[in-house]
Amino acid sequence: MTDTNASSDRLKPYVIAAESQPQLVANLRALAGGESATSDPHAPERLLIVADSEETLRLLATRAADRLERRPDKPIHDVGGIYYYPEPLGLSGGIAWLFPGEGAQYLGMLQGLDSQWPEVESVLQQCDGFARQIGPPFHSLRYFIDGWQQDDRDRAEQLLRRLDNAMLSVLSAGWCLSEVAKMLGVPMQAAAGHSAGELAALMTAGSMELTTELPMFANVMNQMEVQSGGGDAELLAVAAAADKVQPVVFQTLSMAGMSDQAMVAMDNCPHQSIVVGRREATRRVREAIEKAGWIVEALSLQQPYHTPMFAPLMDPLRAAFDRVGFRSPDVPLYSCATGERFPDDSDQIRQLSLAHWHNPVRFQSLIQQMYADGVRLFLEVGPRGNISSFVADILRGQPHAAIPMDTPRLSTADQIVHVAAQLAAHHVPIQLEALDLQFRQAQGNSFVQPSPREEVAAAIAPGSVSVMSSHLETMQQLLAEQSDVMQQFLVAKNAGRTIGPRGGRRATAGNRSRRRLAAAAALPTDDILANESLWSGEEHAFEEAASGGGGGLPRPELPLLGEVSEFEPGMHLVMHRLLDPAIEHYATHHTVGGREVSAIRPEQCGLPVMPMTFTLEMMMEAALQLAPERVVCSISRVQLSRWLAFYERDPITIRIEATLMPSDDDATTRVLVRVMDTGNREEPFGDKPKLAAVGTVTLAAAYPEAPLAQPLELTDAQQCETTLKTMYNNLFHGELFQGVRSLAKIGKQGIESTIEVLPRDELFRDDRPVEFLGDPVLLDVAMHPNAAWHLEQPDQTGRIMLPFEVKSVEFFGPRPAVGTRFECHGSLDEQSPRHFTHSVVSIDGEGRVWNRINGVRLWRFYLPFHEVNFHGPKNVYHLSEEFSTQASAADDAIATARFAWLDDLSQPTLLRAAAEVLLSEQEYEDFIDAQIPHAEKVRWVFGRVVAKDAVRRLWHQQHGQRLYMSDIDTRHDDNGRPYALPRRAKHPSAGDVPSADAVMPNISVAHCNKISYAIASTARRVGVAVQPIADFDEAQVAEALLPEEVSLLSACENRERCFAAILATKKAVAKATGLGLLGDWKNVRVTACDGEGQATADTAGNLLAQLPAMAGHRWTAILTRDESRRIIATVIDATV
């Protein structure tokens, strides 16, 4: 073993090396036993341990030996500080330095660097001089490292977001870290930068004489910000690849005539792209992106970087570049604008560097090109670790390592020790001794050997081949203030993950030893430290059985846990659950589409879906397994992107992943939890499960002190007039969820109510203990009074709502006892045409808050609420409306229905929910089994909806009974003519249902441009058809009309309308016969038609030959012209 650091007050890397792996294990066993083991640090088998004490070293040596014996072919990348790679990447490829751009900066970056690396003091002093030279509001890098005070944090962060401070701090931080990397002797065999980081890459690669010109560039950035007037641009971070997002942007803006107002400006990685544009354009784009189901977050910068819109602001930058010298770089240098290497010509380098600012960032192409050229290790020389995350995503599944020199999780001084250990373990030729300050002071810089250019060219050879994988870490990393939910969406996307020490504080000398000991004893062995991604070309697997924990969960009694497939105590958990409605009884009391849907089968209801609050509870239970000694204080930044439905015939399985995340201090533990739909037998998603929910659970040693509740300020307050019965008739919650006990005052801002904790013993049909962490039923109940608030509003359009996002849910105490009552305050936070946002506070009997649900965003669905309650009783409401005909007005044996297709109801899950409540059993089976495109399924369902509504209207006007839609069966006879049958009663208590021998109406249905029409009659054959009014030519007349019909057409004033009326009449008559036109318009003869109002017809030709009984039958057509230039013909057999 080689101790590479003589001092004892900080982390040290230890090299354990051997000629063979068995000898390496023997050396580790000896070290763990307290023996000394000598070895050649240059031997082929090399393992690095990072430790701050002898005790930690021995513990880590034991763990490393165990791992090598158990899985000798697997790499070890342990957050406790063990690094071993059976196929070191330093032997097979080159190493590139990557520089992040503006947005990577954060308060506290480079923590501890000046004390352990005083050599960077000269850089910091130059930065101090720049700050004095430029003057306020520019600040020195040192201020953002540790010069700000906690009570001044907001101001410091605001300063750091300024364009000049942001750019200069990132460039200066990169300058400091590049000096450290040089002192470590890290080879730089290629270089590139992201956005403004390209300036640092140009400078470090020797292509741009920039360092002395930093003040000039700060002034240039300030001029550009002033010139833009603060900026009218907006940046949107989207959780999807650029090639997926750009078509949505183009289509959305082209339709609005704004195609040049926004574009994808940064192609960062497969799971993040940045849209930049004018605010009105980005507003439209954001709505389209959200509708597509991707997570999107607005960023605070206001400049249209990397788009043509930035070109008018380029003059100051262009003038600055003209004053700077450029030359051919010392190493291969890659451009973000092209994704390829810079040319050697200095003028071309200058022009390409300028063009970079008003052209899109092609970071994916850049990394892929570097990889193709032989780069395998990527060192991020800058703050935060965002670039490493992007690289990890881009090269997922291929051998590589992406290693940041600075992250918010560790002090930068400690992170550099880990970086050095990882590079050494990859057989990168670096000087580990340089980590020792005394060694550096004794040696000077004589040990730093730059890589000769010819060696660089050999290392980055074109045509090198690739293999690798990685983790996804963060979507926040482009800008410091970007929402953490973007980070959550990507972190732990696959098996490789980024995990920091528990509690997430940047380690200090005072607490480091304790934490390293804990890490050595309990932390996992395969996690990724500080954003590095490492893979060996095959799927990574957590070794639950071998981790020493036996695979058991510390809190297995919680009711929503599943079968564990991966578990590393304190770090990571994966489990799977089958959503079986036969066991999870609560789901049958939470049914989209409502509950009262059939008199014949009272237990029939809408589609059971996982309540949002049960999803939150499940996430909390999973998170607790990683910190079992703690309590859940909150769950935040929740995104709900997919319903989790319970299907009787073929249940789905869900996957729950919980991963430890960094936290702001030792007092809290944060766990990212992702819930995914893996599909079922009918539709398996394989290795690409669909994300359903993601959120961050925060745990602590105890609940925070419950605050006193504040009064709900209500304008125009009055007693709520909506009754509890009416409210629950308008919700889809069964008895197990009906816990609102009273509705009190209501006003413009919200509603007051009383809720009660309901029994939990019937929520499951097995014998599991129901000991929730929170109370998911009570949390759901707390949101019900908001429905009463909406029912009191005069405009009821768009008030069918379902949640898709929650800002946070806070808990101030444990689960309350059954029967406990709470005062509940529900408030309206904001509203838009597509969304409502509500918050809810539950207050105990002492006036203190037990729970707060903050910022629940609900998607508004626009169904015709004045005629239908999609969730309420289905025998009262109709989805369609009547359309008037003379015949239906005068004849109670005829009823009509017109149904404009609902885009919201056409969505797959809502259509499935509609099928659950609107179709009979046989129809539902046909719907599920139909192997037809989704668009055809929409037509299939909506055709039955409009037909059944016509039947229901007719039945009610004839018999006074209101039928449920699902209690009507629709069929087709041998000739394809639809008819209705009563669904057979299976329960003696069935109420208003037709008898088995009841005469059900004849029906006919027509569709045109997403509108369906139906007519029903018990006494007559009927037909309905639609024909657009349009231009026609004589060839069409000759094909469709008989000679006498041509005469009718000639006599009409409006020939277009008359021609459409004749054709509509022909189609309607043919449909009423059940045989159709048999391929020839002339098989129906129109004998009279005025083009508007009425027509008569009879059968002719082959149609009459096949239906001789129709001879002498006269058909009367009622013609209606709608607002869209269509003729609707409803025909009845006038002979009957």
C-alpha cells in the first residue's frame, strides 16, 4: 500500500496494487487486519481508497476485498471512497477537459480550495483586481466563495445571476480548477466548453489570449445586458431531447405565424433541451409541451442566447473579439456550435467562436464526436457538475467516466481528492503526491509535465470504437436557479446514480471523520460519487443479498410497499407492486367517470385509479426505508405525468425507485422517489417503463413544530349553499373517501369546512396492517370541499379537474386517530384557461396546523358540464344534445342526439374511463379486444354514446324512465344496421330497466368532422346521414343522380345545397334499410327535394331487388343545415 499524503488532517488517497487480482484481495485483507502491505503502485491491478483515518481505511479495505471476491469482474465505485476498474479507461482512451458555462455558478463553490491549494491564491488575487477595476455591481469570485453572509444570501444570489458576475465567476472558477488540474499533472488531450465555457476552453487550450482581458469581457456582458433593455426572452428547460421538442415548437409557432420567435437553442443531452424565444411564443410553446406530457420549467435569464435573435446584440462582443489574439490550439479543441473540432486557422477560430453565441449549442454532437475520436474520460473543470450529468446521459451504455472537480455535495478540496483517486484507478498518469501541500512546497512545480502535442494526437485517434453507460443526474444544472424538480426527473434515471453523503452537507473537518466511518459501515458499494458516471457495457445490478443487510426492509409493515428487487440500506431501493383492484379495495372507491353508472349492475363504476394521495403515501413509505429512524416532514416538487389505473382483467405492475439525494444540512434527509408504470401482459413496456410520478421526500429526526393557523380571509363570504350530497354526486369518490362533515363559509378566495379521519379497515381486502405514515384518505378528503367551491361558481365550463402537480405537502405531526376532526381551509391560488391551483390547510382542535397541501395544480377538462356531470349519476345527464327536426318535434316516437367529440375525452385513459361507465359488459369486452387504431376506437365509442343518448331520450319521453347508458346494449343486424337491446338484469333489485321483452328503438348513426348524429324510433325504420355543402361538377351529377333527380336539381335556386340534400337523403334511406347503397348512388331515388326543409325518396335498382318488401315504401327526409355548411338528413319510413 502507498500512502500518497504525509499529512493527517484531511482525506488521503491510498493506492493498493498487485500483479493479480487474488494478490490484490490478499493485500486488502492484510490492510484490513492492520498489517502493512507493500506493493508497486504501478502494478496492473490497482485499487484506490480515500479515507481520513486508519479506522476508516481498514473498514473500506474489508469492503473492497469482499466486493472483489464476490464480483471480480465488476467495477467498484463506492461513495465511501473505493475505486477499482477491471478495464481502466485511461489505458483505452484519452482524457478531455470540459468547461461549463454561465448557470453553473453557485454560492459556496470552490469551498476549501484556497486552504488546501494556496497556489490558486494568485488567481483569486487577480480576480480581486478585476473586481476593483470594473467596480460595482461586479464582485470578485472570492465574494461568491465565502465572502457573503447567510443573512445576505438572497442579495448574493441575485448578484450571482447577473450576466457579468455569472460569466466571470464561472470563467474564474474554471481558471482556478485548471491550475489545480495542472499541478496534479492531469493530461489535457482534448478540450471543449458549454456556452460561455467555450471561452475557458479556448484560453486553456492556448488558442485565445483571454485571462488579462477578463475585465473587458465583464464590461462587454454588462453592455449587452443594458443594450437589450433587460431582455424580452424566456428560457424553457424541457425534459426531452431536442429532436423531439423542435417539431412541437415549429408546429405550434407556425400555426400562429410566429415560427421565428422561439427555437431549441441548446441540445444538452437526451433528457434536456432548452427552448429560447420571445415570451408570447414561449407561452404557446410551454402549453404545447405540457400537453405533450413533458416536464417543462421556465428559467430566469432573459437573453436569447444561441439563437438568431441574439445577433443584434453582438456588436460589443464582436469588437472585443477583434482585440483578442487567436492562434491554433495546443490540443484538439471542439466547438459547441458545430459539434466538431475547431479549425487551425486563427481567423476561422475567431469567427466560429463569435458565431457560437447566436447559433444553437450542439453539445450532444460535440460529446459524440469526442467519443468517436477516442476520448473516454471527461474531466469537468468548473463548478457544480452539470456538464458531467449531460455527458453521462449522452454516453449512456458506453464505457466512459465523467468526473466533476467541484460539486455542491462536498467541499471542493475533498472532491479533488476523490477525483484524483478515480483518475489514478483508471490508470491516468497523474501525480497523487501533489495532493500533499508540503510535497508541493518542497518540489515546486517541477513534477508537472504537460502532454506533448504529438502524444495528444496519438491519444485522440479518429475511428476509435465505443461502449458505455451512465446515470442521469440533473435538469437543473444549466442554471443555478432552475427548479429542483427538473433535477429530480433525471437523477437515478437508470442504475448509475449520483449519491452524496447522507444529509448532503459539504463536509467539514469537524464532522468528516464521523461521516466517513458511517459511510464505511453502511453506505452502498455501487453508487456514483459526485456525478461521475462509470459503466462496463452491461446492465448494472445492485447486489441486495451480498450487501450484508439480507435484503430485508427496516419498515416492512407499511401497507403500500411492494416486492423488493434492489435494496442498499440508506441509499437506494427498487420495488414492484401489482395494482390489483381485488385486493386494493380503496381503488374501487376512487373511480374516474363516477360510481352510479348502472341499475342492472350496481357495482359497476368508472375506471379505478390510484388516488394522488396514495401515490404520495407510497413514495413516503419507500423513502422511509432509506432513513427508518426518521419521520417524513414533507414531500415536494411532485409531478404526476400518468394515471395508475387498476384493471381487473390484466393488472399493471408499477416500479418504485427511491434514491438518497443531497440535503441542505445534516438535520434533513432528502430522497428522490420515482414511480413508473411497467405495463401489463397486454401492453408490456419492457425496459422502457412510463414515468407516472416523481417527487422529493424530506425526512428529519422529528416533525417541525406545528404553527398556529392563520384565518382564511374571504371576500363576499356567505354560507355555502351546495350540500354534501350534491358535492359527492359531482365527485367520483365512494363511501371510503366521503369524509367531509360540513361545508361552512365560502368566498372569492376559498372555502371553510370540517373533515373527519375515516376508518381504514376496509381499504384492503387482505389482512395487511393499515398503518400509514400520513393518512392518504384524509389528505384526499381535505381537497373535496374545493369541489363545492367550484359548484358555487356561475361559469361551470372547464371545471372537471384532475391534479398533475403538487408544490409540497407538509406534515407537523403523526397520523391522527380515526374520528379526529379538522377544520379545513381550501384556497384558490391561481387560475388560467387550462389550470386551477389550490392549497389546503388542515387545522386541529387547538388551532394548530397538522398538514398543509401547497400548490396543487389541476388540469381543466372541458366537457359540456351544463348537460353532463362526467363523474355524477349517469341516468340523469346526457353527453349529447338534441338537434331539432320537424319529425322529432311532432312525433314522440322519434328522438335525436348530436354529439361534438370532446378532445379531452378522446385521450386514451379518459376514453378508457368513459368506456368503463358508458358501455355494457359485452360492449366493453369488444372495446378492449378491438385491434384498431386509437382514432377508430374514439369513433367506435362516440358512435355508441350518441346512439344510446337518442335511445335514452326516447325511452324517457315514452316511459318516464331514465336509463343508464351502460344498461343499453347496441348491436348490428346481419346487414350492419344498428339496433338496441336491454342489458339483462343480474340483480333482483335492479330498478328502472327495460323488461327482457321490451321493444327497443331502431337507431341510426352518422359521423362527420368529429360530430356524431343519431336518431332513434320505436315505430319506424330511421336513418341519418350528413353531407357537406360543396362545389360539384357535371361528372359527379351524372354518377350520382337519376334523370328525374337531375330535374329536381335544375329547379333548385341553390344548386350546391340541393345537391348535398339529395345525396344526404340517399345515404340516410340506404342506412335505414340496413343494406346501404350497395355501391351505387342510384339504388335510392329522391322523388322530391327543395334543398332545405324536406325530401321524399324510395328504393330502386339493386337495393329494391334485394328488399322486395320495400316496394311501395315511401321515405320522408327532414333536412337540417348546420352552421358548418352541412346538410343533416333524418329519414323515417313514412309508410308505417
